[in-house]
Amino acid sequence: MGATMAPRPYAHQVPGPGALLQLIRSGSATSRSDLARVTGLSRTAVAARLAGLVDAQLVVESGEGASTGGRPPMRLSFNPSAGSVFAAAVGRSRIQVGLCDLSGRALAMGTHDQDVADGPEVVLTQVRDMFDELLVQAGVEASSVRGIGVSIPGVVGPDRATALSAPALPGWEGVPVVPYLTRGLEVPVILERDCNAMALAERDGLMTTYNDLVFVKVSTGIGVGLVLDRRLHRGFGGVAGELGHTKVVRPDGRVCRCGSIDCLEAHASGLALVDEMRRRGRDVHHVRDVVGKAMEGDGEAVSLIRESGRMVGDLLVSVVNLLNPQAIVVGGDMARTFEPLLAGIRESVYAGAVTLASRDLRILPTSHGELTGVVGAANLVLAQVLSADAVDELLVR
């Protein structure tokens, strides 16, 4: 009996132009012959699908690829300049926005201090105005925009267009964000919980090394984004990762902004640290003030941040024992202090987790620093607008 041949990846389906674009973007195919070999399509079928991608400027043919004999093939490349996306990270007190090309490279960035308690109409109108400013700054036409990605500090509904529950976002629950952001644009808008978006920022960063990671945001609030087998895990109902509202055993019984008693956020978040510093007579108004003092060597601020890390690490012990991730990635405003926060987390996790689960565990800072939220929002929408189905739909319009 002859040897059984491994099936081609597309043996049971007919790949469209979008599937070919995925192969070109990933580097799995760099010539027409590569596409024919990988997909099983005839050269004529490959040419027909490529024509649409080239007309849309998503693919360019340039130079000469490697030859295996005979005339060298033309090299196929993804063209990230074929469009752009808006990305916005809406925090509790700050909005960060970016205009990115289709590779996720930032063309223009902007930041604006804004209290989300001002309500969705005020905040989202501000975001849309900032988008217009980015177009002017980058010298880009609005017609090039293909989508919008937005992250918020709250749980997002299954429609990925409304906030379901967000103690930090009073007045936002159930409010659709799309009408505010698509003024003058007919593009998809994807909404995501901030910690999930920040985890997705590692798609071209730490996720190239680690398939299973836990992203921990420690800022005004605390939350987790879970990546398992390189896929974001939202959980049933989209509530996975609400670490900040897990109860901790503490003697002083503090009320959390969600109304419960002794949530982790009530003791270890940036907001809690601001309250504690002010009780001690220190002139601070925001977590960034506490972080700034720690980075200047203020012993009181350093000590509080390290203790915050210990408390966060205490709860991460159960996460590590349950999921056995390869890495814990730490981001958010408090991660800027790096050493005291991560030292506190490491102290608790390595002391409390099962040895087999923690011995190879890495605890690392995020790859993108303060830009993590914007990078994640950009990755979020790029995954949508460059998906095989979305590209196929675009080419038949």
C-alpha cells in the first residue's frame, strides 16, 4: 500500500482572495507558485484571486523571489499602506488614540485627559474629534480608514458594541458606541474590554514566544486578559478576568467602587494607593502621581506599590495553579515603576504557586509600555478588517 499523503490545508474548501492574503501576510506564500502549491488552486484561479487583491492595493508584486530553476518569480508582498484604522483606549481619566496603517504601525498618536464619568456622549464625541485631528496630523484621507477599535474599562456585550457592566463607567451601560464614532464613516467598530485589548497588544510581541499568557493590568483599576493557545479567552458572558473584584481577606473592610466590600481593587489599585497617600498627608491626585513619586525614589510610594504587587500576586497564585500559563505580563500605569510592582507580584506568586506550575513561569513587563492599550485596540480591529471573510466581502462590493 502506498504512503498516505498529507492533505493540503484547503483540501475541503475553496479559498477566496482573503485566504490568499492571509498566506501572503504570514509569509507562508511569497509567489504565485507558492499560492498554487499551498492552496491546490490552479495558476489561473490564483491569478483571478490575486487580481482583486492587487486592484485593492492590498498586495503588490515587486522584484524577484527565490528561483528554483528557470525564470525567477515575482515576489508578492502585503501592502500595509492600502488603508488605515483608528484605535482608541478609553481609560478612567485619559483617552489615548492612534491612527495606524494595516500593519499596525502608528501614523499619528494623541492623548487627552478626560474623566469617563462625564458620560458616553461627551467622551465618545471627544474620541471622534481626536480621530479627525489624527487624519490632519498624518496627512491621511478619511476614505482610507477601514475600521475602528476601542477599548474601555468594563465588560463588553456579545454584540461588541455596548458596555454591559462597568463600575468605572457610570451611565455607559447599554449605550451603543457605534453612532458616536462613525460620524462620516461607514466602517466597522469593534469594542473590547481594556485588559483583553492589552493582551492582544502582545500578538506581535510576547505571544510570538508564549502561547499561554495572563496579562495583568494594574492601574486605577485591576483586571486580567487571558490568552490560551494564542487565543483570547473571554469566558461565558465575557466576564473572564475580573480579578479586581475578587474578594481579599484584609482587616479594614474597605468599600469598593462596585459597592462590594474588600475587593482587590479597594486595597491594591492605583485609586486605593492615591487614597492611602492622601490619608498620610501626601499631595497626590492620580495613580500617575504616585508612580511619579516612586520613580523619583520616594520610599513611601515604592513601599505601597510593592505591597500592591504582593496582593495582586496572592490572587494570581490561583490563576497560575489553575491555568499553568507560560508567562504573566504586567501593564497599566503602575507597571511603569517595574521593579517594586513586579517584585511584589513575583514574591507572592513564586512563594504560593505549585512548583511545577511556577518553576518555568516568566513574569514580564508589557512590550509596548504606555501604548499597550492603543496597540491592542489596533490589533483588535485589524484582525477583523483583514480576516479572510472581510477581505472577500470588500472585493465583491
